[in-house]
Amino acid sequence: MDFHSEYVFPDIDQASPEGLLAVGGDLEPATLLEAYSKGVFPWFSQYDPILWWSLDPRMVLFTNEIHLSKSLKRVIRSGKFSVSFDDQFESVIKNCSRSENEDDERWITDEMIEAYIRLHKLGFAHSVEVSMNDRLVGGLYGVSLGRMFFGESMFFRVPDASKVALIALTEKLRSFEINVIDCQQDTDHMRRMGARPIPRSEFKKLLAEAMKYEAVKGNWNNR
């Protein structure tokens, strides 16, 4: 895929042992889409330059390997949560940017928020919203290209809300024949949900195959 970015990213095999690949550039839609299509994602703190990463190993969740515990099945059956897609993207990303600890450095900066809202308006960035009693209590957002979803962040305000969002996302992606979620970084939470690390070489092969297909663009709520 060619998104006509003025920036050319090095091959991800050239990343440092920590995963840092490049510094600088911008967060224009073409740059972000070019980055994701090459296995690169931005991650930097509020006062840093833009940093671009490709980790090895890479954490991925295959949609058919999602772990759905008995207790979570009961939560879903209870009907306490309602789920929507692409209805409150801006609210989701802003909630994801808020830390419980005010002293924490923000990595979802105002610049990042604006950049992903632009991608959302172009139909490439998507959100999952989980509500309870008509109040947003959890959700996630990420970027969809080809047959891969690049997860960026999630949040919850009540227990299980972000898990419900992830379950809903995997079901939606399977309906689009998208079977890989790039989770980027290894976390205990994602491991508990069924994600696992794979070598970057394996991730590159999955990515190359996924990029052969067109993105499922637009609002996902009625798809």
C-alpha cells in the first residue's frame, strides 16, 4: 500500500534492540498509514520528539484465540453493557489519554488525539464504546488496514468494560475476515485475554499478507 507520505521508514529489522526505529517526522494521515502498513507505530511522551517503534517480539492477538472466561460470559449475558462502534471516537481516545495518576507522563498527547481523530474521519481509525445506563464506561480504539487491526489503547471506568470492548472487537473483525490484532506491547492484561508474543519475522509475514487487501473503511456500527 502506498499512502504518498513524504517520509520513508527504514525496514523494521533495523530497529534498535529496544525497538526504536526512527525519530521525527509528523503525524499526518499519510505518515501514520504508511507507518502502520510497514509495522511501525508512534509512541512518545508529551515533551519528546515523535518516536517510531517496531518491537521484537511483537504482541498479537489472533481473533480466534480470544480468551472468554466463564465469569466474562456471564457478564455479557447479563446485558448490563451495551456496545457500539465509531459512535464516540473522540470521547474514547480522550478517556484513554487520562491517567489515574496525574503525575504520569501522557503518551496520548493532544497532538496524537488530533491525529487519530483525523484518521477516524477518513475511515481508518475506529472505536468500540461500552456503555452502562447510557454512560460511557469503557472502550478502545485503533487503526484498521488491510486485514489487520492495530490496537492503540483501551480504558475502563467499571470492571470488565474494556474486556467486553475487546470481545466485541474480535467478533466484528472476524465478520470482516480480519484475524490479527497487533497489540504492539506485551502486557499481562492482553496475555490474560489470549494475546501472545511472536517473533518480528513472523509478524512481518502476517503483515505482508494482510496488506494485500483493502481496508474496511467507514463507520463500523452498521457493518
